[in-house]
Amino acid sequence: MELNERADIDTSQIEDGRGSGGSGGGIGGLPIGGGGLAGIVVTLVIALVGGYFGINTLGGGGSSEPTGTPLTRCGADQQQRLQVLECRNGLFVTSIQNYWRDQFPKSFGEQYVPAKTHIFQNAVNTACGSADSGVGPFYCPADDKIYIDLSFYQVLSKQLGAPGEFAQPYVLAHEYGHHVQDVLGTEAEMRRRQERDPDSANAESVKLELQADCYAGAWAHSAANTTDKDGDKIFVSLTDTDIQEGIQAAGQIGDDTLQKRGGGDINPEQFTHGSSEQRQKWFRVGWESGDPKQCDTFKAGVVL
């Protein structure tokens, strides 16, 4: 994977909240667990709030922390800016959002509503409540933002067995998949079904997460052709090896793999995100078809 040094990074899509505070605790009043990055595996296994590569559907219980300043190191006049982690991620976000601006009307007949990515450190307050880094990246539908502590990528690489560089844009593309679901009303409808039938809550959550994986794959299919505001390609090259790194990342955070990593038995009744096989399968559906309309996991008869 090689990024275009000339491509414009739209820093208006990124909020840098590092240094602005934020207190740990629980999203929607529930405990996050794990005590930060050191406990992320425990957090993932028990899957308290959808957390890891997930969506907080609880709502309420907090307000967004102050918006940080733009990422000044990411300007076109900055040398070696793509060696800076937040700048590379800013370019990934630019690619993902520009993809959906173009694809959303074609697939769903509606205009795409952009969402910002908020970078935090250690802890953050959101419109969905407060969270610490242990919950991993998440999307908050109450304020339409993706939240990520970039040190999570070290956990993904060193502790969870997904070291590939393309794992990073996969993470972001998955979270933006949740935003697509929010814009379309898919997430809200899922919540209503969960309320009507609490016994279906986990199964509904799995379908939502697998669809977000599929949407990430659909973006990956077209990522090499995404451009910045001036029409310059964002990726110079994107290979099958890169895509396989995304698929590997999807496999490493399947519920069954995380349960085994946590030392427990595999219990499908506790799945909230899908098995490793399911997560890889649905990423491939999006990637091979390039068609977000093929990502309807709710009608596909997903079985835990």
C-alpha cells in the first residue's frame, strides 16, 4: 500500500481532542471494563457495549468534549507528513468519506452526510457517554462521530495479531460503515427490533456488525480509485496483499477468536460481532462485489 504524497488531507474531517481532557467511565452508564489498553482483550470478550470495532447504541449520558485544533502537521507544505500516523489516518478518512459521497446516492438514492473522526487519548466524553481507550474504536450515533485512540493500532498489531498496515483503514472503514447504517436508519430499526424482542439482541447486533464489515469491503474494492478534492488519487498502489491484511484483521477480532484468546469456551449465544469466519466472509462480499447493496446481512439469514 502506497499513499500519494500529493493528495490533499481534508483535516476538517478530523477532530484532535488529545490534551482536552475527558474522563473514563462507561458509555451510557455501563462499565467499559479492562482499565484502558491493557485490558482491551477482556473488554472485547465480554463485549459490554458493542465497543470494539463497534457502535454504541445506548445513547445519552454525556456531551462531546471540546473540539481540538486542526492537524497542522498534515498540510501539503509539511515534509514527510505521511510518516505521521494521524496524517495517514486523515488521508484514509478522506478516501472513505469521498467514496461514500460518490457511492451513497448511487446505491441508496440519498445524499451522504459526512461524519467526523475524533482522535482522543486515554479517555473521552461523547454524546453517548464517557469511554476509555479500552473500549477500542467506536461510532456514536448521538453525535455522528467516530472515536479512536490511535494507540489502539499497537494493540491490534502486537496483541491481537493483525500487524498489516491495511488493518488501519479497515478499522476506520468499518466504523464509517456504522455511520452509513445510521444515515440509512438501519441502526435505529435494529434497536427497535431489539426492544421488541430482547432475546434477539445479540443476533441483531451481529448482523449490524457484519454489515459494517461488508461496507468496509465495498470501500476497499474502490479505494484505489478514490480521489481528493482536486482529483488526485489518494492511493498510488493497493495490492491483493493489502486486502488480505484487512481480511486478517477481520478474522482476528471475531467473537470466537476473542473468546478463545480470553481463555474461555466458545459461546455463540454471547456473540455480538460475529465469528472470525463470518467477519471475513462479509468483508469479502463487499470487496468482491464492490456493491453496498449486497451487504444486507439482515435479509441474508445470518446464523450464529
